[in-house]
Amino acid sequence: MPPVANVRTHGEDRFGLEEVLAAKGERRISVCLPARDEERTIAGVIASAVVPHFGPGSSGLVDELVVVDDGSTDRTAEIARSAGARVVSRRPGGDKGRAMAAALDASGGDIVVFLDADVENANDRFVVGLVGPLLVGDALFVKAFYDRPIHGQPSGGGRVTELLARPLLDLLFPSLSWVRQPLAGETAAHRWVFDKIGFADGYGVEIGLLIDVARGFGAESIAQVDLGMRVHRNRPLSELRPQADDVLRTALGRAGLADRA
């Protein structure tokens, strides 16, 4: 574990909208959603970022919202446009890391926020919480953490996180063992941080970002923010296996053990 002084953990109501707006100044904020076949939930996630933060009569916190349609076969792109997002299509798709890279290229904000598109209970506190440590504090990179219900229980979701990602950090990168949701898709950073670090391919992108930011700028440059409870689709094990494989390969590669991946 790192020294307690280096652990930047913020509660759900740590940052208020007025405080964050006052600290924003002339900086622009982009919200980006990589999305593949998320027609059921994407409008709600967009609404959580757009209202009340975007457009005429809004708070003015969010300056643009970009959806990268990562090869969807459903109405994700159509619904996203109708909900007010600018949509960038990426085909053949199916690679979260490359979708995030495409979103960064397509956006222009000084601060870039990524949100997952499959969340069922996204709310306007997500964006405020994620940008708070960047605008009000001096963090460079922010990860969300939250409770993850599954099968009617209030917790227990995030099986790849608890069974693989966190043990990997404990073993190979102990200075990051305090990070509660290393695979969280809700993350934010200054654009120049993403530009310098880049994005790993596939589902290894989240743990790769975390490790690379800690190596490049120190673990103390990272903050985590409580977003309460996050409800989303819990995937079957058959879909989790490829995710776990990407996470394992990326972590081992960062640890210099790529020949074992």
C-alpha cells in the first residue's frame, strides 16, 4: 500500500457543481462514450451528461459530447444522435481501447471524461464527480468507484475486477492496490495526459491507463471518486473470459512479463 497521504479518495458529494464551474474557467470539457450495441441504455447515459450541463440554459460544464459507435449492429448510433450526441462510427469495431482513442481524436476538450454506455442509473453527479479532482484539486487522472449489485444483491458485481484485476495490482503494482475499481469505464484526465500515455488495445485499456499514469506521473497523481451505486448489464462468463484475457495480458506486459501472457 502507498502512504495514506498519497491515497486521494473522494466521497460521493465531495464536489459541488458551483465549485467545479468556478474552477473550470476557460477550459473545455468533452464527454466521450465508446459504445457497441447499447441501444437500450445509451440515451440515459447521454442525458445524465447533457442535462443540466450542456446546451442553452445549461450550467455550461460540458462543452461537447461524442459517442464512438464501435461497430454496433443495433440502433445505438441513431439513438445517440437523437439524444444530442455527435456520433463517430468505427468499423469493424469491437475494441474498447481503439474506440477510446478514436473518441480522443474526435473531441477537443482540455479535459476529457469517459463514461460507459451500458449504465442503467447514470446521473448528473457522474461528470461533476469525475472532473472535480482535476479542476478543484491537482489530480491528473481520475477513476470512479462504486457499489456493483448483481442478482438482486447490493454488491458482488465486477467479477473480473475482484478475481483478477485487483489481485494483479496487489502482486505486481502494489502502489495501486488502493484503487477500488481499476477497470472502471468512468474516468477522466487532462487531455495532455491521455495524449502522452495513449491507450492499450481491447479491454486492457483501463488497467493499462492506470499503470501507465502511475509510472509516468506517480500514483499520487491519481484520484478516485465515489459515484454511489452503478447498475449495468452483468455479462455471462462466456463474455467475461475475453475481457479477463485482455486485462491479464496488459498487466503482465506492463510488468515486463509479456512472454508469459
